[in-house]
Amino acid sequence: MNEVDISRNITEYRKRKELTIKELATLTGVTPSLLSQIEKGKANPSINTLKQISSALDIPLFNFFINDNSTENLVVRKDSRKKIMFAENDSFAYELLTPNSQGTIEFMIMKIPPGESSSKELFSHKGEEVAYVMKGCVSFHLMSTVIELNCGDSVKIPPHSNHKWENNTDEDCEVIFAVTPPSF
């Protein structure tokens, strides 16, 4: 297993956002000299510092711990997708269609069994989302409105909009969606 280079990952994400070390320092409250030492691998950041940097760069914290250098990591095979399941409902699942959440967009498929929903309550996230119903029908709760979506329908979900998905039918439902920036 390859060793993860947190300093390289921080530098890469900072450059993607087209920020200088000084600009990132201003956003994080961390001194430019400490950031420079972190990026050169001469200082180890605390978890709190990593949280500040990830927040300023608008990326999930765990992205600093991912090491994907191979082009082989660009392909996601159907039988090896990363799955996200929840303890309160193990029949509902998200599958990551992008290799990871390192880029600026995340692509996923959501499988909703009959009579299940994505969550008990409406939830929101900072990212913009576009979803497409690949299979079945789904009740989409957006703010105080319920929209019935059928196979082939799509919907754009603005950032910070409370929403949830509910399958009130007797058939499985599959929704494919993209989120930017990644939020899972």
C-alpha cells in the first residue's frame, strides 16, 4: 500500500482553487509560514488545522488522506463501487460512480427499495445537485412541495434546499445524480 502524502494533497487542492499560500492562510487563520511548512512536509498539521484547510478549500477532510496516482483508479467497475449504507436503513444505499470525491463533481446512484425513503427528515447540503430517475417512480420532497418523478425525469436541486426521496411504489427505484462540490 502506498503511503498517503497529505502535504502533496493540500498543495494540489490549493492550486486547483487557484489560491496562494497567503490567500489560504487568510481563509484558514493559519500562518503562511506554517502552511508552507505543511505543504513542504516539514510540519504535521493538527486535525483542527486540517479541518480549517478543508473548510477553506471547500472539500471533505478525508480527501487529504486519499492517494490516487494511477490511471487505473479512474475506472469504477460495477462490482467494485464504494457503497454508503446507513445503520437505520440497511436496504437503502448510495453507490459512488466516480472513483472518489477528490474532484469537483461527485456522481452517484441511489437505490430506493419499495416503501423506503432516503431519510426520515428533509436534509440539505451546500452542493448543487442534478438527479435523473433511471428506474421506477419516486416522490421527491423539495422544501414544502412534493414532486412525482417518473423514469426518464430529471430535477435540479439548488444548494441548501431541504429535500428527500421517497419510493411509495411496489417496485425498486434508482436515481442517478451528480453533486458539485462533492458532499459525501
